[in-house]
Amino acid sequence: MGRIKENSTNNINRQYIHECDLTYAVCKIGGRWKLLILDKLKDGKLRFSELKKSISGITERMLTLQLRELEKEGLLKRTVHAQVPPRVDYELTEIARELIPIWKVLSEWGGKHRDLIQKQEVSED
């Protein structure tokens, strides 16, 4: 694979993401599943199967990929217990716990925004 050109749009975007704290943060927790996974873990450790049951619509493959990314980013701690069958627990790291009040406020905002949009759609009909 070739080197990324210094003036390419992709490289400029990557530099901007790392320079802007807000954009950087959103990239770490953004996507369809990451915040939902983190939210499910706010009350403590869960096993893979417990996470899978608590998130309707997510495939095992997608859950595995998202858990790996969150662990790589330092937002999840994965603990493997030496037993048969193997038991794996997932829990939030301290830096991820700092996000809990932020995503609660974001959730409240999401509810208000959804209600506002729905009211606008009803009034337009």
C-alpha cells in the first residue's frame, strides 16, 4: 500500500480530527453501537452474552468488533478468567466513566430534539 500524500483530503481531515478535541472525542465514541455498549456497562461488568442480549439488533460480529475498538481506545477493560468454558467480562475504564454524565445530557437532548422534529412533522401534515 502506498504512502498517504501530505496534501490529500484524507490526511488533512485526519490532522484536523487530532487537533480538534471535540471531533476527536466524537470519533472515539461515535457510530451506531459504541455509546449504547458503553451505556449498558455503566452499572458494572457484563459478559459478552449479557451484552448481546441487552442490545437488540446487534450481531455477534459487530459486537465483537465494537468491543475490540473500545478496548483499543482505552474505554473498556476486558478480563479473561481462567476457567472452562472461558469467561470474559467487560467493564468501563475510569476515563470512560467520565463520559456517563455527558451521554446522559446528550440522551436528554436527543429526546427533546426528536419530540421537536415529530411535532414539526405533525404540524406540516
